[in-house]
Amino acid sequence: MRPLLALSTAIDLLNEKIGYICNWLVLFACVVSAANAMIRYAFGYSSNGWLELQWYSFAILVMFGASYTFKRNEHVRVEIFYLFLTERGQLWLDMIGTLFFLIPSCLLLSYLSWPFFLQAYDVGEMSGNAGGLVRWPIKFVIPAGFVMLALQGVSEVIKRIAALQGYVTIDAKYERPTQ
């Protein structure tokens, strides 16, 4: 179980670092948006590249922020039945939902979005807007984001199995295993 917990910790650390970057992307997107608006109104100049940079930042924030949000247990959950379950029942429900729904869905979406990225990369796809940005890097974010969410799902399953076997307890606020 120790090697699996080490893998879980590594995945958690990776997603924690990605989450830290995503936190700064919020500020970056706001600054780009404000600067673009100020330049447009003050100087009558606008650039599609800056507008697209703001959209790209938001897309990265959403796709990579999902795994960080899942790691922190701040994701949306329908708690109608969840609240009535014992702690052990909640662990089982989390594990089954993640193992049979989240991970397969993420891997399927990543698999299906990969050709979308490859096609854009192969042709060097650019924005159709004047002064727009290259499109293939942002299209890579789609499969990569789903892979990161699936990896965080693997980490959560490992932690739930360890908790069910009594190796660790899970800190309810941050979903960190404690020994």
C-alpha cells in the first residue's frame, strides 16, 4: 500500500502545483481583460490576440483547475444520499463513483479530443481573427486537462482504499491522508 500512497502523494503534489499556477492565471486573465478594455477606450485600439489570450487563460484555468478542485474536495457533489451515509459508506460511494464514472469519462473525453488537437497541430491552425493566436496549443489543453483529472481520480481511489483498509484517515477539509 505504501507505493500506491507514494503515487497518490506525487499526483496530489503535481495537481497542487498546477492549482497554484491556475490561481495566478485568474489574476493574469483579469489584468489582460482590464488592460485590453483600457487601451480600447483610451486609445481606440483593440487586439484580437489579447482577447484570445484572455480566453486561453480562462480555458487553461478551467481544464487544469478541475483536477485541483477535485483534489481539494471542493467539486460539486449531489449530497442528497451522501449525507445520510456513514463515513465508510461515503468512502465507498466516492471510490465507486470515481472508479466507474469519473475516470472512464475523463479517459474517453481525452481520447476523443486527442485527434482534435492533432489535426490542429498538423496544419498549424491559427485563429481566423485578424491578429489572433495559434490554436493548437490551447486545443492540447483539452485532452491534457482530462488526463490530469483522471490522474487525480486515481489518487482519490488510492486514498479511499487505504482509508477503508485502515492505513490512513482522510482529512475531510483537504482530502489529505493522515497516518
